[in-house]
Amino acid sequence: MNEKTFQRIKELTELQGTSGFEHEVRDYMRTAMTPLVDRVEQDGLGGIFGIREHAQQDAPRIMVAAHMDEVGFMVTHITDRGLFKVTPLGGWNPYVVSAQRYTLQTSKGKYTCISSSVPPHLMRGGAAQKGVEVTDILFDAGFESKEEALEYGVRPGDTVVPFVETIKTANGKNIISKAWDNRYGCTLVLEALEALQNEQLNHTLIAGANVQEEVGLRGSRPSVTKFKPDLFFAVDCSPADDTLTKNGTFGHLGEGTLLRIFDPGLIMLPAMKEFLLDTAETHNIPYQYFVSKGGTDAGAAHMANEGIPSTVIGVAGRYIHTHQTMFNIKDFEAAREMLIQILKGLDKSTIDTIIAGK
């Protein structure tokens, strides 16, 4: 991985934007995409996409969509002691929330805060925590009272987002960051647009990122309604399950991009699968089959309009939806090559074949 790409990953993953509050990431994407496309457009919820028009107005329309939001929290209550109760935005394992550093984002500024935990000294004598819920965990920015918190601009509806530095592992093979789900997709969109800047494509390309994926795939329906693609490609990160064994598990670091054949919201169509397999094998791109218990924007997009054949270009990450995700550089590079070759290889005949299912 070259230094430019690593710095892009570092910048994107260190930006803070949970569901409904993606403006920092949107501004970054707008600036980066503008010189690479004919124009940039935004949908009504805040999804942002760069459009590369084909010379023929009736050319097929291909949509590539990341999502900008990361999991976080929203302040729901300020206690008399000046601490905050929250509700999760996106899926969290409650046992990874405590004793971490976050940024509290308010109308008056950003403040560092931490999540509460119980020291072992206070757990002696049968006082151990049982059945922890996210809503039980308090967030502490050091304010001494509710009144002081209010003076600093804290209000219900403010967001709390993990605060993490992005680094490489000692062997240089992996990266540790927050928000790889799904700043991976944002990075991939920008890398593909750059790589294809001087390529003549056989379709109109709509590439960018949706909002509010982590709270129910909300952003993809407005964007596909607005842009009316013939095919939809989500670019998203999925959970790795390889720390104990690779036997019978899905998502293994270092084994290539993910070929997601099934999740609860999407079954890959046979003609789409055949096209992806042919692309990977023709260009010697490492890939691995993936079955998921969770969904992506492709699950919502494929049921929109009159039905849009959709799939996911993915990578696996260990410990996603936490402060610290580990992902493999070679997997990212495989996914990048896969997306680039897909976009090069799609022409009207291939697209018609995928849509017809023959």
C-alpha cells in the first residue's frame, strides 16, 4: 500500500460521523470526488454521489455506494451530576462500550468524554455487574452538574463518537482503526474513481456514499430512487470470524475480497455471481465466499424501484462495531482491484444478461 492510500484511510477513519450526523465525512467526500467526476449530487437525507455521464443518454447506469456513518451514541438525558445517558446508534456489544474515550459533539464544540465502568475494588462482596445494557452505561465529560453541562452547550440529541488513532501493525500487514465499517467503502470509492479517471467506461457511473446505514439501511432507498441505477454495488466491511479457527467460519483476514452469496436481506443472483467469479478469476484477484448474519445497503437497494440486481464488494475486519478494528491491507487491495475491474468490464450486454438472469 502506498503512503497516499494509507493517509486517505487514516483521514477517513479518524473523521467522526455517526448515523444522521455524517457531515464531516460528506464534506471530505465532496472535496475528493469533485475533480474526478462530471458533477456531484446529494439526496434528500444527505447521501452524496459523483456522476460520470456516458455520452449516450440511454447508457446503463451503475451505482457504487459506500455508507458514511459509523456506530456511535446519542445523548438522551443529562443527570444531576453532569453525566449523560445515551442510546446506541447502530449495533453495539454492551461489554465493549465501557472505559473508552469518545468525543462529545455539541453546538458549542467538541469535548472529550469517557464511558463509565466499575473498578474491581467496588465489585467485591457480590456487587458484580450482571446483564449490562448500553443504556446503563454513563458517559462522563468531567462536568460537575447538569447546569455546568448545559452551560457548555450539551443537549439531548448530541452525539458521542469513538476517538481513536489509526495505525499500522508492527508487521505492516494490517491496519488498526475505528470506523472501517464503513470508511472502507468511502476509501474504495475514491480509489476507484481515481484509477478510472482516464478510462472510457461503457456506462454512466454513480459512485459515492449513503447515510444512516447502521440504523436500518435507511439511506440507500432515497439514493436509488433519485439516481435509478440498473445495477447496485454496495462496498462495505463485514465481521471477520477467524481468531480461533478458519474451519466452518466466514471472513478470514488475508484471504481476499468477500464474495457475499447470502445474508438475511439479499441472495446474490446467479448471473451476478457468475460475473463476479469470472472477473476475479480472469484478473487473479483473491476472493473468499462469505455468508453473513447481517445486511448491507444492497439488501434495501435490491427491493427498490422495480427491483435492482445488487451485490456487495466487501472485506473482513476483526472486532467491527468497536473502537478498534483490524483489517488486512492485501484484502483491501484485492477489493479495490475487484471494483475497478468490475466497472471496466460492465457493458450493456453484460448488464442485460445480469438483469435478465440468463
